[in-house]
Amino acid sequence: MKILDWYILKRYLFTFLMMLLLFIPIGITVNLAEKIGKILENEVPFGEVALYYLNFTIYFANLLFPLFLFLSVIWFTSKLANNTEIVAFLSSGVSYFRFMRPYMIGATVVAIMALILGLWLAPMASRGYNQFIFKHLKNRGAELQTQNIFRQINDNDYIYVSNFDTKQKIGNNFTYEHFEGNKLKYKVFANSISYSEKDSSYRLFNYVKRTIGDHDDIIETVRRKDTLFTFDLDDLTPVEYIAETLSYSDLNNFIEKEKSRGSSNIGRYEVVKYKKWSLPISVFILTVIAVAVSSIKRRGGMGVNLAIGIGIAMIYVFFDKVFGVMAEQSDFPPLVAVWFPNVVFGILAVYMLYNAKR
């Protein structure tokens, strides 16, 4: 059986790598055709473009890892079934679960690759990928404009800004609140706030400060006011993709820090965190489903198996994206959102494996 194990294992890994090598150049070509105008317009150096597409390759390989694996397993297993090789394996007295062993070994290898990619390589690639986009491909190099930032700076101070332009360093509808215990002591309003790198100060326009008194409040209004605050510029500019650029340990520390500050993006960050572990598990689940679908010789041949596989893959992606967005945009638990597709398709995998064995 070692010969058969090596035969299936080599086909498993080889087909998966070939699927990556075939689809990644297509993705690069499509992306380059879309971005070439702005790359030439901004006169981006060739070295930066080459580094961008290296990061692009790692970034999207990480996103599409399960689909590439799923389709590659269906492809080569269907060929085995059409050539009656699987019937020969099973007719020799090999059980179906024994037949699955090289697939599980291959899935373990790919799952380890996915884990390394998700924990370390993909965050580095994501950082370079996003920085290139906001440096060269957005309008005139504009960077991301953050929206609805509410943060707890320390035990007593809170800030809010409706939006903040990270390139111009200007925000709108700024609010600063200072508490002592549970009692609000004063509150600062400003129509806009701008940051000066020269002296690390802030300039507020239409400044209003309301100091809460025991009997009467004191209201101070100024057309323009330059002042210092205890918070950093980074507190006003938490870009949405920041979680994707952090290694696992840094991401855990970042999430704890954001929780203490009352960030509204915790759901988004935790989705990224849990997906680092759910992706390797999905490798095993999708491998089992792919083998169960394609190990049966069908009248329509490989095309029928691929059609069924693509349909299942689209449903998986739909579940993954819908529940991920729910966790990011609402109070839906991120842990449930990330693992729900794996639980559902894990049950489906057990059911399909049982029927395929029969």
C-alpha cells in the first residue's frame, strides 16, 4: 500500500501546486490590466511594482487557499475514478477509510502551510499590498479615510471624530470628554481638528469647551485654538485593514488594547484572528467533501463532479462571507461567525463520507 499511498499523495500535492501556479498568473494579469494606467501615471518604480505583485500573490493565495485545494482534489480524484483506479484500490480489499489516509496526510501538509501563511507570511504581505494601494493607486496617493472613531484613551478620557483623513491629517466633528470616576467634568467640541507634525499639536476650529459645575456650567468658545492632547495621531487613524497586517501575537495584543479603548471595530479584528485557525481546519473538511463527491464514477464524467464541487464551493464562500460581514457590522459573535461554516460543512463531510463509503 505504500506505493499507492505515495501515488495519491504526490498527485494530491502536485495538482494543488499546479492549480496555484495556473491561477495566480491569471490573477496577476487581470489585476495588472486594471491597475496599469495608474501605475504608469504615477511613475511607480519597477522594484515597487514587482514587490507589490509578490505580496499580491501571497495575499490572495491565502484568501483562496481552500478553493484551490477543493478544486484540485476533485480534479485528480475524478480522473482516478474515471480510469477505474479507485475501484481497483477498493477491490483489492482496501477499506474506504484506508483509501482516505494519503488524502489526510496531504491535507495535514497543506494545513501546516496554511497555518504558517496565516500566522506570519500573509500579515507581512497584506501590509505591503495595502500600503502600495494607498500610496500609488488611490486618487493622488490619498490614503484611507477612517470613519466614526470612538476611543477610550485612558481611564478618564474619551475621544470621538466622525471621519479623519490620514493624508491631510484633518478630522471633522471632534469631541473630547474627561471623566473623574463616573462624573463628567468637561467636554470639548470642535467642527474640525488638524494635526501639526512640527510640534505635535492640534488645531481646533469652532472650539467649544463646557466645564460641568455644581450649579452652573462654564462655556468657553473660541474661533480657533491650538492645544496639546494626551492621545496620539494613531488613535485617530485606525485603518480597517490593520488587523490583517499583524502577526498572531501582535494581533492579540492589539485586540486587547482596542477593547480597553472601546473600539467599534473589535468584531472585524476578531474575525481576522479566528480565521487564522479556521482556515487550516477547513482544509481537512473540504478534502473529505471533495473525495466523497469525486470518488464515484459518474455518467457525465469529470464535468459533473466539477460542477457539483464548484456549487459546494460557492455555498461555502457565501456562508463564510455573509457570517463574516455580520460579525464585522453587528453584535453577532465573531467566533460563531467564523466557525459556523466549518461546523455545517463538517457535518456535511461526515454525511457524504458515510454515503460514499457505502
